[in-house]
Amino acid sequence: MPRLHKYVSRDAHYVLTSIDGQVNTYQLTPAGEGKLAAAGIVAGQNFERAILLDLYRTGDAFARGGEFAEAVLANQLEMDFAHDPHPESAFPTCDDCRSVADLHLTLIGRATEVAARLLCPGCRATPANIADTSVPVSLLTRPLLSRLFELKSVGAKADNVLRYEALLDAAFALRWDAVRKQRSKSQAALFSDGELGGLDL
């Protein structure tokens, strides 16, 4: 499970979690810290990976890689990555090296041979991955992703691109489910048993 930590040298927080057998650090925007605080999550506390995924999807949690020297980590690190009901495989990673740092949707190729991949900075810099288009994952939305794939005639999508699409689709479905539930409650509140005369409609 991800764990919220407080920086030693400043009044801010970061998240540590294990993905693909490696400990990864996610920095938080002030809005991301506010969302965790509003959910009652405090420094030293574990929380579900789904919450971190949602912060990542909205750009309120991001991984740049190499944020901490090992000495700093050794002084702060108290690991407790207990079983989480949400698999770590739900997190997008680089298609080449499995890093979570600064991922971009990268479109590689020409004309009808365009392939979509998620790549970290190091892998984007290799000659084999010279991109036609590169967009930070934090900027991607369902409509933008669909439009890019349509404009560039993407013929192949790497596994992590498909995983990120599924993440965006799941977030979209959750929002609409919340709207449906709210509407159902609102409509039910319009009619009380007395108003219906006890009729079973």
C-alpha cells in the first residue's frame, strides 16, 4: 500500500509505494496534499493504491525519479507495504524499463505504422524511440487520447498504453456512476410515502 511521508526539511509530503518490486516516490501538488488531508490521511499512514492512482490520473501525484539521496531515504523510510486490494499492475510504467518516472505517451513511426508507447525520459532519448509526438501522461484525458490516436492513425498500442486507457475509462465510469446515484437519491427525495398515498408503484 502507498504510505504518506513528510519531508524532513520542509512542510510538504510525498508518497512511497512499491510497484513492480521497486520502491517508487511520488511527489504531491498542494492540491494533492489537500485531497489526502480531506480524506483524513496523515503522514505515516498507509492508504489504498486506488487513491494514489486517482491523484496520478489528475496530475496531483507525479514521479520524476531520483528525488532523494539514499542517505535521506535511510533516515526517513519506514516501509509497510501491506496487501492492497488494488494491484500494482494498475499503475502505468515505462514500456521499456518499467520506470514510473516522468512518463510520456510517445507516438513512434510514420504514416500507418505509428505505435503508441509510454516511455520515461531515459528511454525516450534512445535512437529507437525517436518520437513524432510526446505528451506527458498527466495531461492526457480520454478525449485527447482518442483524438491523438485518430489523428496519428495509431496502429499498435503497447500494454502500458492500454492499461492507462483502462485507467482513464474506469475514472470516467466512476464519475458517471456517482452522477447516477446522486440523481436517483434526488428523485427519490421528491416523493415521500405520504405523497404517493401509500401506493406501490
